[in-house]
Amino acid sequence: MRIGIVCYPTFGGSGVLATELGKALADKGHSVHFITYQQPVRLNVFNTNIYYHEVRVPTYPLFDYPPYEVALASTMVDVIRNHDLDLLHVHYAIPHASAAYMAKQILAKQGREIPFITTLHGTDITLVGRDKTYEPVVTFSINESDAITAVSDNLKEETYRSFQITKDIDVIHNFVDVKRFNKKPIDAFRKVIAPNDEKILVHASNFRKIKRVQDVIKILASAIDKVPAKLLMVGDGPERPMAEELARELGVDEHVRFLGKQEQMEEIMAVSDVFILPSEYESFGLAALEAMAARMPVISSNAGGLPEVNIEGVTGYLTKVGDVAAMSEKVVELLTNEDKLNIFKEQAYEQACRFDIHNIIPKYEKLYSRFCRME
Ligand code: GMT
């Protein structure tokens, strides 16, 4: 098949997922056309089945806000026509679903049909999409999609709760390439981070408010008296300065490293022991799944779709949002009991294997086959 994929090309979960999906489809022989404003960060391979079309947004002094959605819809029309695409798969509803609807209408006038699938990822529904300013367009464009998928049962329920959706939503859970995260730890790297064999905690996110990154610092501060530990903070975003400040205030700054955005997450995860994700909300928590694939138990909040990924007492622990004391207690419990830690590591890995890329890609292919014949 010839598939167009539209996503945010950044480190965010939706862009990572869409890019990994496109790469896997290309490996299976499909032609995949990425339509994005920048080369997706995870699109770091050469594959003759992968094409990348940059959306250029010409500016003009009149435009305080360059019309990205218009440029995107026009690029979609161009790529669909010139590369004879069979379908468009857009990730994150805003503004990708409405741009796809526009492209579909333009092509329909020319007698060319193009189905489009919208995958809902999280904040497009639970945060941004709900805003009154966007809601009518979001509802309309989701309903106009030829198929709708959500990355968790929780997100599906949230979507029906918050929008007047008249169509079925299929749940296709997020996936991870387990093989990629199944790395041998680099001892020298671990030694630099934890010279006295301290345990290593990791958090990775876009450091937005919803991630509660300050809770991560507090968890370390309260655990460190009971277990020698280091904390790696991966990613960047608006809350980072506050988290750095808090680490200094709580006197744990020498035990925390802020690594910024990193492409080689698998190397970092391979040397680490426990992953922390205290988010206010996660539709799924792709970072937690990647951690589990790297054999890391997860201490998370129980918000949103996290219980579909992280299993209480098996792959880690889940607590109420903001319950720093409970999270810290669980960190200590795991890090001071080597046998338990090892059992949880294996159980986390087994759970990640259920979401392995090879189990999930066929679900997308089956969905696509509803709209066009698979070659
Ligand atoms: O977490 C973010 O803010 C990034 C966001 C995105 O769209 O890139 O992530 C969402 O999609 C991911 C992939 O499906 C999910 O794993 C995240 O849980 C979800 N984030 C939220 O729901 C807050």
C-alpha cells in the first residue's frame, strides 16, 4: 500500500509512535510518505520505501500566525495526487484531522477519493481539543474521519465523554520495538553516573506541567536517605528550570543530572533501575512502555491509561496523582530488595513484549485493509 503519515516530528509520544509505525510498515514493503514540517526525530534510517515531504509554510508580513493548516492540507493534496496514495493516517487530531478533511474535499471535487484515519493520542482530546476555541473543529474532523483509533481504552472513553462522537473508535494500543530496547548496559557509562554503585532512577518527558516533574525530584529527595541513588532527567520543556531549582533547594542537585533531549534512550535505560512517571494524566505512557522493554519497573501515577500499561505489584506500582510519599516508599521497596527488583524487571519486560511492534502493526494493517486492498 501507499500510505501517507502526518504527525508532529518532535520527541513527543505521538510523533515517536507515528514514525516507528511508518518505519515498520516500510520494512513490511509498504510505501510510506511522511508529511511533516521537519524530519521526524526517529526517522533516522535509510529505507527505499520511505519518503519525506516537508511542509513549507511561506510567511508574509501580514501573517502574525502563518497558516500552517493551509500549507499542510495543500501538501497533502500534492503528495496524494503525485504519489497516488491509498490512504492518509494522521496522528494527533489538531490540526491534522481538519487538514486531512480539507485535502479529502479538494480531491473529491476532482473525482479522487482518499480515506483518512485519525489516531487520537491524548492531549488532543484531554487538554487542547477540549478548549472551546478548538472543540467544534475537533469534533467535526474526528467524525469526518473514515476510521478513528485511540491509543488506550481510557482515551476512547475520554473521547466519548468529552465530544459528540458519532462513530466507532477502535483501540489500538501503542507499541514498542522490544528488540531495540533489549540492550546490554555499558558498564563505563553506568560508572560515570553512579560511581559508588548507587541505584539509578530515570524520568523522561517533555517537562510540561502535566508531567509533574517536580514530584520526581521530591521522590528522589525522600528516598535518598534510605537508598543511595542517582536520578537522570531526560527531555526538556517549560518546567525544567523549576525542577532544577527544586533539586538545589532540597539539596539533591549533585545526585540529579538533567540530560536534555536524547535520541539514544535505549542506552540510558539499559543502565538504569527504575522509571518514574508521576503524570497528572497519560492516555497511555509510551515512555513507561519503552522503559519496561529495557527491563525497568515503573513507579507511576494511576492516571488515565497508565493502568493498561503498568500493572500494580507486577511491573511496578501505581499511586494516586501527587502521592509523593507513596511513590518514594515504593522506590525504596524495590531498590532495597535485589530479588524483588529482578523479578519486577523480568515481569516488566514480559509485559512490554505484549505490546511489541510485531503484535500491533498487523492491527493497523487490518484497519487499512478495510479501505483498500493490501498488495
Ligand atoms: O505526553 C505528551 O504531552 C506528548 C503527547 C503527544 O501527543 O506527543 O503524548 C501523548 O501521546 C503518547 C503517544 O500516544 C502517549 O503515550 C502519552 O500518554 C500522551 N500524553 C498524554 O496523554 C499527556
